[in-house]
Amino acid sequence: MPIENKPMTESNARDLFPGALEMMILESLRRQPAHGYALVQHIQQRSKNLLQVEEGSLYPALQRLLKAKLVKAEWGVSSTNRRVRTYQITAAGLNHLEQQISSFERMFEGISLVLNPGKATTG
Amino acid sequence: MNWIPHIFRRRKMYDDLANEMRLHIEERSEQLMREGMNAKEAERQARVAFGNSTLLEERSREVWQWPTMESIWADLRFSIRQLRKSRGITLAAVFTLAMAIGANAIVFGLMDGLILRPLNVPQSESLYGTNYGNNPTWQSYPNYLELRDRNHSFEDLAAFNMVLGVGLDTGNDPASANGFATTGNYFDVLRIQPMLGRFFHASDERGPNSAPYIVLTYAYWHARFQGDPRVVGRQVRLDQHPYTIVGVAPPGFQGTISFIAPDFFMPIVNQEQLGMDGLSTRFTEHSVFESMGHLKTGVTPARAVADVDAVSAFLEKTYPKQIAHKSTALNREGLTSFAPAALGLVAALMLLAALILLAACANLGSVFAAHTADRSREIALRLALGSNRTRILRQLFTEAVLISLAGGALGLLASIVLLRRLSVWQPMPDVPIHLPVSPDAKLYAVALGLALVSAFLFGIVPVRQVLRANPYEIVKAGTNARLGKRIAARDVLLVVQIAICAVLVTSSMVAVRGLIRSLHSNFGFDPHNTMAAGVNLVTAGYSLEKAPAMQRRMIEALQTIHGVESVGLVNGYPPLVYTAGDRENVFKEGTSDLRPANAALVPFHYEVSPGYFAAAGTSLLAGRSFSWQDNKDAPAVAVINREFARIIYGSVSNAVGRNFKLHDGTEAQVVGVVEDGKYMSLTEDQEAAMFLPFLQSPSTSAYLMVRSHRDPQELAAAMRNKIHLLDASLPVETQTWINLLEPVMFPSRMATLSLGVMGVLGVMLSITGIFGMAAYSVSKRLHELGIRIALGAKKTEVLRAALGRPLKLLAIGSASGLLLGLLATKVLAYIVYQATPRDPFVLAGVVLAMLVVGLLATWIPAQRALSVNPLILLRED
């Protein structure tokens, strides 16, 4: 089968499944409130740089969370004395995160079963 | 929903977002600098890591937007800016569409008013009526009564007749008014209620002239009586006879013929008083115009027809000498026997209007494609900057929709103005024609729909261009880059457009030629230089016995007018006037059983005076015309036309001196043969006709025909004078014969007028199309032309280079359009009299018209091409 010569620009957006970025943001914010830049740093460090997310793609996701009232934002000054907009998870956000994680875990388990049938039964 | 505060907070949110993103990049680059990068490199790295900030910002904003609406709004603003930049193209496009949509809206308005809209009465869908003129001698009052009482299909059957040109006098102000003479049950059959006073009913009818009541229409009540509610109970005079106004009909009810607006309704039992045909005569078609009623529930029109046929068969058996019934046709009440003609005209107009819209869309499609090609750099840049193709297409469609909505609105406005004028148009002075066209919501919806459809049609043209565009190539290629190939779909569109326009031009030329020919065809008489005076002696109190003597005195008096060449009289109406031809059965000499089935012919018949043929300009082919000796005491004689002679006697020369029998058995001798002519309509096949001496069959109502080359105004005044010298109380109505022919000419005039307008629209569209193409090709090739001129090309060569292609396309389009148009004239022949495609004038006319179109449309671009100054042009780059 011939390999399709896809333009580079179109593949980036599909690296994560929909909702993954939001879930990671919420999880990071559950540990502690943070501003955008810190969130990116946090996600990259925690994933040991395995997830190469375009830094800017965080912002549309943050706006979606804001709109759904899963997080709230406030302007303030950071410990390094920078003007920053700090995001904080809301009660609804916590709730949503729980649901997302459990459904993600089920999905992940399903995928592992398909990909690796022998291993999964022992686990 | 809390979207209202959203809108106000949004500005701040967007600012927050922008700040936040800027700060993010700053923080990243500071971090990189701390790691030892120089400032410039750090900032670049930070931006790369961040991604396409414009796109991301837009994505983030979209989260808050009412998604499609806002981007549509943005498209809209952008489109308006774009359209304002190319004002010329925009205006031309809007105007083109306005013409096309306006034409369609008008045709729709006509169709809606004449065909779609039912009569304004309750349950009009079950209201069916007989057709006027469908069965000569069948629609008489006695036959109506029989049909009313013997049918099993109608709940009740009413009948009406038209009473035109009655003098209605409210005190001392007689003015001509038009009414319907109706049976007493008319309003009850129609299930309507008076707005004021009462209607008359069947119970008011107590024999001839027993019910002197009239009901006014709402419009006439307003026009003549200023809407005075005290009008009920008032006495008026109709042709000197006293009548009482009993009521006013509801607004919106204007009788039962959709295109005629009467002023009043009166009982049919009184019509004889006003000089109409008597109600006791079974053998006439002038006492009832139509019978109509609601079909009983469950009765289909087909069953009703069978039922009426059965009653007719019975009547034919019972009154064999008076009734010959061919077949019955029942129609939805409203258009009567004009329905096929009206349908034909509207269908043809719809077809042509649709073609115009199609041509306009082809025109705009090519303009749009060219426009898109010109904007290829802009589009390429937008693609390169990350806009997606759907978004660009949506924006292009937004432009298309904007143009078509503007065009649609303008066209609708024009059509509303025109339809309003049409609805008050009085094409004929004596017939209260009222076209029930009024712009309403349906029309607006149709215009909107057409606008959107055409936006789609021409907006879709550049889609392929955009989808195929490769931004890198275009940006690299520089200012001369274009989207699409050189031989574009544009050329095909232009040919299609020209072809359609040529079809329109051809059909309108065929129509105009047909009309001209029908105006100059042989009527069997010469209506020019002939003045007609209608004199109804009954209104001045003359009895039938005294009428012929008075009529003779009038003829003799008119002959004394200076400059009068000949004077003649014809009972009833002259030929071709008010489509009022009268027919009568005649039998061969030996026939003894005079039932209609045995009739040899059913010729038109006219009763005329000595001198009539000279006055009418009808030439005598053989024998003699009438003399004053052909009176009551002399043997019955007749003059027949060539067709009559051909059918019965084989030839003109055989006819003179032979006999035939009139419907009552009288033997008449043929004393002369005259030329053939037209009798009831211009489109009829050749019909047989006979003329009888008026002294042998007198009537009180007649037209005096006066042939003279004098000024018509003077002549008419002299005629009225002479007649008033004989009897001052006699109303005389003078008109030229040409004027009297108006109604019979009306349909083909209407058809020709509307087709002519379509042709003009077609010409205008071809001009805009060719002009656009030529102007575009010249402007695109100015450079090349400049070089050619600089290298010493001759004018003709420059012109060939610049305009060769548009003109070639024009030629191809015109030729195919002409062929199609000639095929289409077969359809036109249905509505336009004598429409024939095999007419050198039409062929030459179309070719000439398209040539002129080509010249006109390429004139300005040609001038521009020739005036190219190579120096200036080359310096520009």
C-alpha cells in the first residue's frame, strides 16, 4: 500500500485524544492552582517530556474549562513577581475530573486488553 | 441564559487572553535566556514552542462565541468591504440579478393572481362552472333553468351574464357602469354575505323585469358613493329604469370572473330591460354567460360532466330544432374559457423568466470566477496563514448571498411597483378588466428563494478554483498568478449565457413579427378610416317594429355628412368586436328534418344594411350586395362568404342563385359572395359566414359603420350631431373600428409586450456578459497589448488579440441560441398568432441584434485596448 504523503501541519492536533489535555490540566490544578506557563512546565515534567504538547494549545483548552465553569481564573502576582493569571479548579471541576479519570481508566484497560491479551488477565 | 453579560464581558476576556498568551511567551523566552540563549534566539524559540499564536487565539476565542453566527458576521463584514472595493462589478451584478429576479417575481405575481389564487368566496375549490362560448346556442336562460332543475351534481346552480356600458344615474349624473346580471340565487350559491344591506335572492324573482334591485361592489360603493352607508335604499336609474340599491357586497368580492371587476350586480330577470337578450329564447348564447355552482360532496368533476351531458342529451331530444349540444366542459370558476390561453401565456413567460435568471446566473458565475481569479493572491495568503478552505468558500458564498439578496430586494421592489400598476391597468376602456395581482408574502418568499438559489448557482462556480488552489505556487508566481486554467469554465458559461439570451431575442422577435402580421392580416374588412356608432334604439323607447325605419333614416342622414364615402349598418356587433360572433345552423336545400344534427353548416351570421359591404371595405367576389328592396315582403336572400360557397356549392361561381335553408326553415337565395374574413378571433381557422338583409330580420341594437377619410374626431362629432337631429334622446356611442378591435387584439398584444420585454432583458444581459468578458480580457492583457503596440502591431491586430475571443464566444452562443429559439417558437405558436420561425426577417433580426450587442458591448474595451500607452504600462512594473 502506498504511503500517503500527509502535510506536516495536520498531524499535530491529533497527537492527543479529545479531552486528554483538559484532563491533565484539571489533574495538575487539583494538586495546586497555577498559571498557564507553570501548567505547561508541570505537564511536561510529569510526562518526562514524553508528551510534546504545543504550549499554546493549552489556552483553547483553558478557555473551554473556564466556559464550562470547571476552573476559575484570577489575575495576581507570582512568587517570581510576575503578573500572572492563576487558574483554580472548582468543585464542579473536581467532580468532572473524577468521572473523566474513571472512564479513562476503563477505556485504557479496554485498549490494553485488546493490545496485550495475555498480560491483562494476570493484572 | 447568561449570554447577554457575556457579550459585554467578552472584550475583557479577549484582552485577558491576549495578555496571558503574550506573558507566556515572555516567560518562556526569559527562561531560555537564563539558560544562556541570546535574546533574539530565545524569543524565536519561545514562539516556535508556543505554536501558531494567531490561530490559537482564534480557537480560544471561538470557545466563547455563538460559534457560526459570529464567524458569519465576520464574513459578512469582510464581504461588504470586499464588495465596496470592487464597486463596479458589485453594482453590475446587483442590477443584473434585480432584472432577472424582478422578471421572475412579476411572472409569479401574474401566475398567482390569475391561476393559483382561487376566487375570493368560501369553499371555492368545489365551485365549478360552464365555459362561455364552449357550446354555441347552449348557454341560454331556458337551458340554464332545465340544467338547474334536472342535474344531480350541483348543490344549486346559479348563472350570470355581463351587462357592459350601462348608464347608471344617481340623480343627474349618468355615467357608464358595468355590472353582472345574476340569477337570484347567485349570492346564496356563492355562500357570501353582504357587507351592508341585503343581497337579492331567488324569492325576489317574479318574472321578467320584476326585481329592480342592485347590489354595489365594495370598490364601486367607495368610488361612486364615497362609501356612504345611507346608500342602501336609494333609487338610481339604469338606462332610465328605476332601481333600488339594496346592499353592498363584501370587500374583496369582485364577481366570478377573476380578471373582470364589475361595478354592480342586478337580477338577470331584469336584463331584457337593458337591451340584453330575452330570457325566453332558448336558441341564443347571449342571455347567460356562465352557469356555476358547488359540486355536491363526493361528486367528482368527471361525474358532473357526465351528468350535464345527460341533461343536454335530454334537452337535445326534447328541443331538436333549438339545441345542438356537442360536449360539456366544466372548469374551476374564475378563468372560464380563457384558462388555456392564460395558462399558456403564463407558462411561456415562466419559462422565459427562468431562462433569464439562468442567463443572469451564468453571467454572474463568470464574473465571480474572474473576480476570484483576480483575488488569487489574497486567497493564497489566507490559505498560507492557516485559514481553511471551507472558511474561504464560506466567505465567497457570503459575498454571493449579499449580492443576490441586494439584487433580489431591488428586483422585488421593481416588481411590486409594476404589479401595483398592472392591477389598476385598464387596457380597454369598455371592459372592466382588473388583473387581480397584488404583491403579498408569497411573492416575497419567492423572491427570497430565487435570490438564494441564484446565489448558490453562481457562487458555486469558483469553488473548484479555490479547492484546487496551491498557495505556494500562487504566492511564488507573483501578481500575474491566477487560479484555474486559461480556458476556464467562464467561457462555457458565457456561451451558455449568450445562447439563452439569443433564445429570448429570437422568441420576442417572433412574437413581434406575429403581432405585426396579425395587425396587417386580412380581416375580410378594412377597419381603417371607419367610424362605428353604436345605437341602441330600445333605450330611447323604440319598438322592434319602428326600428328599421329609424335606422334607415339614420343611414341616410349620415350619408349627407361631407366627406363620407359610404354608410352601412350591422345588427348587434360588427365582426371581431367583443368576440361576440353569432352562429346559426343552416341546411341544404332539400333537407326537411331541421334538427341541428342535420345542419350542413353553422356559419357566423350578420344582418346588414345595403351599403354595409362598401362601408366595411369587404369586397364582393360574385353577384350583388343588398338593396333597400330586400325587405320583409321580398323573398329571403343572403350573401355568403367564399368558405360557405366552397363547402356547400364547391365554388364561388356555382353559388350565386342557389338556395339553402335557414334554421327556421326559410328558403334563402344566395345573391352574392364576399371575401373570407375573421369573425370571432384572430386565431380562428377559416370559418363560414353569411350575411342577411337587416330589413328581413330587424333588431333595435346595431352599429352604423361610416367610411370616411375625415379626421375621426370631427367625423364622430358630425355623426352624433346628425343622429341627435333625428332624435335628441338617443344615446350614441362612437368609436373607430380599430378601437373596437382592441379587445380581440388584447391577448396577442399582451403576449407580444411581455415577450418583447423578455427580449430586451435578454439583450441587456448579453451586453453585460460580453462587456464583462471583453473588459476583463483587455484589462488582463493590457501588458501584452502594450508590448504588441510597442513592437508595431496594427490596430486590427491589437483588436483581434484583445477581442477575438469574446466575439468568437458571442458568435457560437448566438448561433446555438438562434437554433434553440427557432425550436422554441413551436411552443410560442400556441400563444402568439402567426408565430412562425421560418421568417427571414426574424433570422436577420436576431443576427443583426446580436451583432449590435457585440459592437456595443466591446466598444469601450476596444477603445481601451487601442489607447494603451506601452511606455506607461511598462514603467508600472
